[in-house]
Amino acid sequence: MAAHTGSKIVVYAALAGNFAIALTKFVAAVLTGSSAMMSEGVHSLVDTGNQALLLYGLKRSQRPPDRAHPFGYGRELYFWSFIVAVLLFSLGAGVSFYEGLMHILHPEPATDLLAAYVVLGVAAVFEGTSWFVALREFRRTKGNRDYLDAIHESKDPSVFTVLFEDSAALLGILVAFLGISGASFLSMPVLDGVASIGISLILAVAAILLARESKGLLMGEPAAPEMERLILRIARDDEAVDHANGVVTVHLGPRQVFVGLSIDFRDELSGHDVELCVERLERTITAESPEVVSVFIKPQKKQKWAISGVNVSRSGPP
């Protein structure tokens, strides 16, 4: 689907870059014996697998609704984003911590530092390129919001997942450089292991942040307030509506929104008139907000809505 084109470009760029970087880092780790370089290799390999899972999630999320999943498969992307967070924590952070601990307990000086520096430099270029692609796509969608708010409110985890991973990767490269350099210049090979543990902590923080955002999406987050206000305005402007009580929305996927409307229809309307109004509202709402894939309209008196406990929406009546 065209709607996911930008997300796929971000993930493909990260996948290609991380695969090439992982191979290079492992070769450098074997040549130098550096624990930090081995941790970076594991990090890049885990990131490569994560991007493959995101692509799988993007593909699965675009499947049309069927009898088993009448609202579609949009949340598959949210599920696989959560799995990415788990893998980043368990494999990336876990293996890096183990490597660092073993190197601290049994420190050995690294060799062929030139190869390590060249690999870290090349990795920084690849990771920086992938990070820039992800940042450019994220800027395109964030609008005037600041970055933290935009990440928290984003409904497309494929973009901010790559942004998290690449940011962690760039910090990891810096820590690896400092660890390898410090171990060499100060003749303290234990610093190489300390750097590896530092990398594991960076990955753990990135994984926790990603898991928190993915959890919110899996549980169901509402659409933007602007969309909810637009839907209410459309309902209130219809001649057959006496009062639009409120709206409840939930994201089924990055660009798939379910809408529930509570409407008090005019008392003089016939059943047929109500049916025509419902069809008209559905048609207008989906035309104005193409992300809306399903609209449920509940005829309900204003007083009933006020005491039903449903008016938790940010866009209920004033």
C-alpha cells in the first residue's frame, strides 16, 4: 500500500546498512579481539533481524479484513514492534553485557586497532545515513510537535523504532571507540569490557522506551484530537442530528482508525431517515478522513451519554 511507502524506505535503508555493518564488525572483532567490537557486531546483527521483523509486520498489517479479523490486521505491526523491543533487550543488551563481563573478568589487550577504527568509522557513516533517512521521514509526519511528543503520539512504530535503534547504534559506536582507545592508550584492557557493558545499557534503555510505546499502541490509542473534532463537526452539521454527544476513536494500525459516534437524532425522524443519515455520515467522514476504516454510530440521548461512562473521549461535548 502506498501509505506505508515512507515507512518501508526507512526500514529497507536500516536493514541494508545494519547487515553490511554486522559482517564488518564481526570480522574486526575476530581480528582485534575487542569485546566492545563483538558487542557492536551482535548489536548490528540484532538490528538486522529487527528490521526484517518490521518488514514482515508491515506486510502482515496490510492484509484485508476477513471473518477471523473483521477489522483487519493493522495491529500486527504493533505486535512485531513489541517483539523487536524484547529482542533488543534480551539479545542485544544481554549478549553485550555478557561479553563485557567476561572481558572484565579475563581482560586481554586488543590488537590491530587500525582495523577497529576503520570499521567504526564506516559503521558511523552507514548508521548515520540510516538515522538521517529515519529522521527525515519522522520530521515529515511530526508537524509542529516537539520530538518527544511526536514519538509518544506517533502511530507508526516502524519509523520511530528505526530512529531509536540507529540513535542507540551511534551512541554505541562512540562508546566502543572510547573503550577501545582508552584500553590501548592507558594499557587497561578492562576498559574494553566496560565499554561493552555501556553498550548493553544503551540498548536496554532503547528497548524499554520502544516497549513502552509499543505497549500503548497494542492496548489501543485514540486518533489525533484534530480528527476527533472534525468527525464531531461533521456529525453536528448534519440536518438530521439534534446533538452529537461525543466520539470515541482507536487506532487499529498506523493509518487505520475505528470511530464510534454517539448521536441524538431528531425525534421527528423516521427509521428510514435515520438510516439515510447514518449512510451520509459514514460517507462524509471517510471522505474527509481516509484513515477511518469503520464507523459505528449509536443512537443515544444526550442524557444517556452523559451517565453511560463512555464520555472518556477527549472530544466529547463541552
